[in-house]
Amino acid sequence: MNELQKELVEQINKFNAEKIEPFLEEDDREETFRMEIYRGLGELGLAGIPLPEDVGGADLGYEDLCIVLEEISKSSAPYAVTLSVSTMVQSIINEFATDWQRKTFLPALTSGEEIAAFCLSESSSGSDAGSLKTTAKKVDDGYILNGNKMWITSAGVASTYLVMARTGGEGTSGVSAFIVKDGTDGLKFGKKERKMGWRTSPTREVYFENCKIPHNHLLGNEGEGFKLAMKALNAGRITIGACALGLARRALKEAVTYALGREQFNQALFEFQGLQFMLADMAAEIESSALLVEKASKMHDAGGCGKLLASTCKLKCTDMAMKVTTDAVQVLGGVGYTSEYPVERLMRDAKVFQIVEGTNQIQKVVIARELKKQFQS
Ligand code: COS
């Protein structure tokens, strides 16, 4: 880590301890999202890390972003994910936007004053994202959106929605991307989903009922929306890997600490070789995933990490987090299954990492397709 990265980690540790940890249990139980916590991350300069300075970003890289997300996720995967998704949307807006769009939409997001959400999935199109049905009909002075989006992270608390909707015929080439601001007539939200994990982060359905937006809210060109969304997800899959990594590191810490402190058969649990092997496996899996995040983020910063590596990073880090958190609960035994210790929350929070931003089965589809391209003569 360079000096700046070390400084970031130190700042976040302090922020975690003072601002996030005191509310963790209560907010998980009550499903409370605190905007002031997100704004606090913004005040530390963390809400627009890879964005350029002219729109208020920190002009740093994805490597730095991943280090930040990993650190936040050691305390709270939900806040790390809120930041990960908001940054993913900002990055893709920055890449495809007109100058007016960059200056209009990005500064409130890079400062952390506001949050961005990504609206791709629908009730009938999850993994098969290219079959989405929400429509955007072109009219004289803009577009009219109709349809619904499901499982949208930060819906209701976000102010900027990147919405993929159909402007053309069937298939991926008929999809376009739009920026929709909170408060637009016809933009509505469903009830908050009751979830197994990530309970602090609100997830809602988003509806568009004759929701009219101006022409200049189209991002990129008509028909580019699917590729733009996939490009965003390529980067998002690396940062999701970083969030899963931080969560797993916390689970290992909890497991080792507990094993060192608890005695059975007149010795610390840690002294039993069976447990040492489990903990060593957890550590080895974590370090392998950390290398993947580092490689993928560095390659992204150097110009693009490619689908195979981005999907591998997401697949391995999130499967690892599920395994490590499950094992952490096992190490703690009975108390690990109760909310007296954080490992049960970590295990619940780990599960959805295997589902979001493309299920891990979809990551395997992407990897296999890349293999076919590489080796088919
Ligand atoms: N990065 C860049 N471009 C991509 C891409 C990626 N990861 N995946 C697809 N594309 C491009 C393709 O290259 C193709 O472009 P061309 O027409 O120029 O060749 C275009 O997008 C269509 O791709 P493809 O034909 O592969 O589309 P499919 O309908 O077969 O779908 C999958 C591909 C399954 C990979 C895609 O639908 C997917 O990722 N699904 C999961 C969706 C998801 O992650 N949802 C989570 C939402 S956020 S919680």
C-alpha cells in the first residue's frame, strides 16, 4: 500500500469505530439506513474516488476504491455496497455523458450529498437482462418511461437513477440508458423489501408511470444502453469483490479472536489443530481473493481488466466470503448462531454477494464465453 492508501485505511478505521459500529446491531435489526453516515463518507472524500476533479471527484483509481470498500465492509457491507453501486453509476455516467450531463449530475454524487442507483433488473428479466421490458417512448420534447425495476439497491434514498429501458426492438440492441432524477413525475417506489442480509441498505421496486424526462437525460446514444450497463457491471463486479473481501476479513478476525479466548478441554479452542486448519484455510482463501481484487483493479486502472478477470474476481471473492463467514459461525459454535456476536450477521450479509451484479452462475457463463473466444480456432 502507498502512503495515501495507508492514510485512507486509517481514516476509515476511525470512521467505522466512531460512526458505523455504534449503530450496527440496531440498524440491522430495525433496517435503518442513515444518510448522515453516507454523507460522512462523502466528507472524507470517499464518495467519488475514481471520478475526475472537475466534477468533484478525488481523481484516484479503482485500486484505491477497492481498498476503501474493503475497509468499510469490515464494519458494514451495506454502506460499502451503497458506495460501490453509486460509484459504478458515476463512473459510467462520466464515461458516456455530455459535458452538460457531467456537470449537472455528478458533483452532488461525488460529494456524497446524494446517492446513485442502478436500474437494470425487472421481475421477468434478472439474469437475462437483455430481455427487459421497461419502455422509453420518444416524444417531441423527451422520453416517456413506463415499466418497473426490481431489487434496486438504494431505491428511495438515491437521487439519481440510471435506468435501462427499451427504445428499439427486442434484444440487447434495443436498450438505451437514461438518467432519472428523484422527484420526477411518474417515478414511484414500492415497499422496502424484507431481506436476509444487507438489512441496512434499502432495496425497493422502482416504477415508471408515464414518467417524462427531457431528451438530454439520454446517456450515450439510443441502443447503447445494454453495452453501457454491462461495462458498468464489469467495474462493479471488481468492487463487489472488494466488499466481499472486507466482510470475510472481519469474519476471520472474529473467529480467531474467539478461538484464542475460549477454552474447552483445558485449552484455548485455537490450540486444536482441527480449528487451526479451518482458520488457516480461511486466511489462505482470503489472501487469494485479495490478490484477485488487486490484479483486477490495477488492470482496470491501466485501461481495462476484461470480462474474464472481472467475473472471476466477483465469483471467487463472493463464494469465498460465503464459505469464510459460514466457517466463522462454525468456529464460534452456538453463540456464533446468535446475534450476540457479529458472525451471524456477516454470514447473512455474505449470501447476497453471490446473487447481485450477476449471479455467480452468470459469472461462469461470462467466463466460459471468454474461454470459447480465446480457444476456438
Ligand atoms: N462487458 C462489456 N460488454 C458486454 C459484456 C460485458 N461484461 N457483456 C456483454 N457485453 C456486450 C457484448 O459484447 C455484446 O456486444 P456486441 O453485440 O457488440 O457483440 C452485447 O453486450 C450483448 O451481449 P450478449 O450477446 O453476450 O448478451 P446476452 O443477452 O447473451 O447476455 C449476459 C449476456 C448473460 C452476460 C448478461 O445478460 C448479464 O450479465 N446478465 C446478468 C445481469 C446482471 O448482472 N444483473 C445484475 C443487475 S445489478 S444488481
